[in-house]
Amino acid sequence: MYNVAIIGAGPAGIFSALEIVKLKPDWKVVLIEKGDKIEDRKCLLREGYSKCPTCKKCGLLCGWGGAGAFSDGKLTLTPDVGGHLVDYMSRKEVEELIDYSDKLYLEFGATDEVFGTDRKTFDELERQAALAELKLVHSPVRHLGTERSLDVLKNMQDYLMDKITILNNVSAKNLIVECEQVKGIILDNGETIEAEYTIIAPGREGADWLTHEFAKNKIGMVNNAVDVGVRVELPAPVFEPITNKLYESKLIYYSPTFGDAVRTFCMNPNGEVVQENYNGIATVNGHSYANIKTRNTNFALLVSEQFTEPFKEPIAYGQRIASLANMLGGGILVQRFGDLLDGRRSTPDRIKSSIIEPTLKCATPGDLSLVLPYRQLTSIIEMLYALDKIAPGTASRYTLLYGIEVKFYSARVKLTNDLETEGVKNLFTIGDGAGVTRGLIQASASGVHVARVICSR
Ligand SMILES: Cc1cc2nc3c(=O)[nH]c(=O)nc-3n(C[C@H](O)[C@H](O)[C@H](O)COP(=O)(O)OP(=O)(O)OC[C@H]3O[C@@H](n4cnc5c(N)ncnc54)[C@H](O)[C@@H]3O)c2cc1C
């Protein structure tokens, strides 16, 4: 019998464990993680495989540290980016939680440099963006870099190792709910974990499982937007006037044709594009190392779609689009912007006769117009032209577009302000899997928040 069971060792789960251990050192806590320990995590693609072998359990997304473990750890230190925590508490409270979580990252070895704190520089860039009809969001960033990020996570694992029970390579299969109160979890190895409180933090990887399990228990969910788009890769100097000052810029544009919000996301100066695998579907992402620099910068351009009644399956919608790209290219597609505009596919020869060398080697040159719906494609093209005004060269015919990047934030669990699941007592649902966060720092902050709530009861 545990006081608290936590599902998922991503930042949300880890930070709830860290806070509980601090507030209630004598409590029995179990953390269940379907992937490996941090030191055993492996992504074959990162180790030189040319195609994603679609492992049974994706090493990039599963294991200690969650989806962010191999990311370059950009902690975006503002409530305006990376989640919806302000929907559940005051902005001041979210700021405090972010500040607290950031300090914990520092305690466990994060770098102390923060980009984008100089207000004067930001104001000038904001002015330039406004002239191009772009909104620049103020978002200071602490950049750990992939290597440092792994060290920080390892330090957290070592710290918690003898304070709580950590179960690796085992999944939560079913929740035990009796009389509208959670009682524990049944694992996929048949074992039962009894606990007074349960925190579910399965990330986007576990979002399908969560949706299914909650539907079974009649727990309310609301549709979230789905973000579909491409990853843009261009020569690093094109974006240097911005990235040198802010590291990462969060820009929002309302496309003239459809009025949809298109935003830049996860900008990686001198970084590389990577493939990830969601339940067998190859999608694209990006990161950058603290010490290894490529000649390119990459970022996502995402178009948000909020579906209305009767459609209730935004995750499936995003998956279908990504699957279509997989069907045509056997994985990720890559296309030069010029080829897209000319209405022709990119070929290996056309990609070769370019000024940019793709950092994702396994992408197949192809035609994104056969994959992306007209609505999203038009919005992306319009956004590229808007960005070209503040970073000339963005709309170059050599700019590479990789598809598809999808963010599955869809199922948003109905939660109280304590992030307790509506209708089931003592069940807390946090992080990206709950649809309440979209990034490392807010996921971490959500973990701290529920830990405090639970410990105060
Ligand atoms: C390549 C990449 C780069 C990124 N870069 C950044 C960045 O620079 N900055 C940023 O802010 N965000 C970034 N993100 C997003 C960030 O990683 C996520 O927002 C964050 O990890 C979410 O935390 P989480 O704890 O909610 O979920 P996750 O980190 O996804 O962790 C969930 C964990 O739960 C486990 N799990 C799932 N289901 C079960 C189950 N049934 N039983 C047991 N365990 C289960 C999974 O294996 C996983 O380890 C990046 C993501 C990726 C993939």
C-alpha cells in the first residue's frame, strides 16, 4: 500500500516525486515507467539507423525523463508558452511554480544562462515582428542542451532512487476506481499497486491509453486543438539576428486566407531535425546540442485546428495526416520550398543541388502538397512569407520542409483547479498527456502543484 502512485517518469511525474519526497519524506511513493532507466535508454535512429525501426517501445519518448530526455532542454520560463496552467490557477501562482521548478533544474545541474531577458532587445524585435504582422511572445529560455539535459535527469534519478520505489519497463494497464475514488493501478505484468493517491503523467505517448482508460471510467474529456505542420530547416545565419538575441522566438501569425493561428515552435539554432515515432507513426521534431553545432537552424510551423461538434477525434485526424506522409515516403518526407511552389516533388538530386544539407538523413524527398490539407498548407506558405520579412532568406527556394510534425495535445481531461480529475477523488492528471501542458517547464510545474495539493490533504 503506497501513499502515492505516479504513472510516467517524464518531467511531470519526476517533479511530483521530487516535491513529495521533500514535503513528506516518510511517505511511500511508487513511480511506474514503461521505458528504461535513463542510462539504458536508446533510440536506434540516433545511433545511426537510416530508418526508424519503429520499436515496440519508442526509446526517444519512453523511459526516465520522458519525451524531453533527448531534447535539448529548452525551459521556456513564462506561463504564456508550453501549457494552459493559467486556466487552473492565477498567473502569479503559475509564475511561482515555474520559478520554483526552474530552480530545481538548477539544483540538479542545469546551466545558469537564460536567453531573452533583455527587455530593450525584445522590444525592438517585437517592433520588427509587428511590421510583418507577426506577434512575438516574450519567453525567456534556459537552454540545457541535450547532453546537459541527460545529466540533469540522471542526477534526479540518482537522488530519488533510494527514496521512492521506481519500477521500469512496466506499464500501467488499468485504473482501479471504486465508489468514485481511485484505489490503485493494475500493471501489465498482472501486479496490483494499491495507493491512496494516483498521479497520471503519461505524456503524449500515453495519451491514447489515457483517453481509452478514462472513457471506460466515464471520466470527462474535452477536445483540445490539434497542431499539424512541418519542420522548417534553413541555414543558421538566416535566423541569427533573432536567435543570437532570444535563442528561441515564439512568433504567431494569423494566416490571411483562413485566419488560422500559425506559430513557430521549438526553435533549434545550429540544431538537427529528428524523427520520432508515435505508436508506429513516424513524425518529425528537432533539437540542438549544447556543444555540437550544425550549420542549420530548424523550427516547427504549426497550424492549430480546434474542431467543433460532432467531430471528437483530433488525435486520429493528426495521425491520419502523418500516416499519409509515411505511406508516400516510407517515413518522413522532405521537400524544398521552391519545389513545393513549383508543384513538383523534391528528388534526391534536387535536394543535393541545394545550399542546405538536410540534417535528417532518413527523410525521403517527396511532395508535401499530396499530404497536407489545403488549409494547413496555405497557412504555412503564408507564414513563411511573413517570416521572410523579419528573417530574409526564410522563403528561399532551398528552405527545407519536413513533414509531418503533429502535436497530439488533444484529449484534455476535465480537471478541478487542483488538477484533480473531475468525478474521481484522489486521481490527479498532469503534464502533456492530460492536455494541460505542452513543454518541459509547465509539465514540471504541474507535478510540483499536485504534489503540494496531495501533501496538504
Ligand atoms: C524531440 C523532442 C524535443 C522536445 N524539446 C522540448 C524543449 O526543448 N522544450 C520543451 O519545453 N519541451 C520540449 N519537448 C516537449 C517535452 O518533452 C514535453 O512537453 C514533456 O516531456 C512532457 O512531460 P510529461 O511528463 O507530461 O510527459 P513525457 O515527458 O512524455 O513523459 C511521460 C512518460 O510516461 C511514460 N508512460 C506513458 N504511458 C505509460 C503507462 N501506461 N505506464 C507507465 N508509463 C507510461 C512514458 O514512457 C514517458 O516516459 C520536446 C519533445 C520531444 C519529443
